[in-house]
Amino acid sequence: MKTHLDLLAWQLAMDLVESVYKLTDSFPKEELYGLTSQMRRAVVSVPSNIAEGAARSTDAVFMRFLFIAKGSLSEL
């Protein structure tokens, strides 16, 4: 049985999380509670929603979570 760990979209989203965390480490400290925090929350939401959707029982619900993940990418 496959899980979210097998999904290329989830794997790439996790790579993006690492990239955003590295990038935001170089942001000014005064952005810690502003832009840095917002970017990190948005990027973590992407693989989280993919994983949650993959665990759901129907393809329609999974698609809903993929659209939520897409929205988080747009926010980022």
C-alpha cells in the first residue's frame, strides 16, 4: 500500500520546505515574526495537506486537499 511518502508531489514539497527554511534564515531578524513566519507556515502547509489528503478515503477528498496545497503555494 502506497502512502504520501511515495508521492513525487510530497517529496518535492518537502524539498521546497528545506529551501524556504534555508532562504529565510538569511532574512533580517526583524522579519522573524513577519515575512519569515508567514513564508514558513505557507510552505509547511503544502506537504502537510498532501499527506492529509492522501490518507483520506476518496479521490475527491484527496483532490480537495491538493487544491488547498496549491493555495498555500500561491500564498508563498
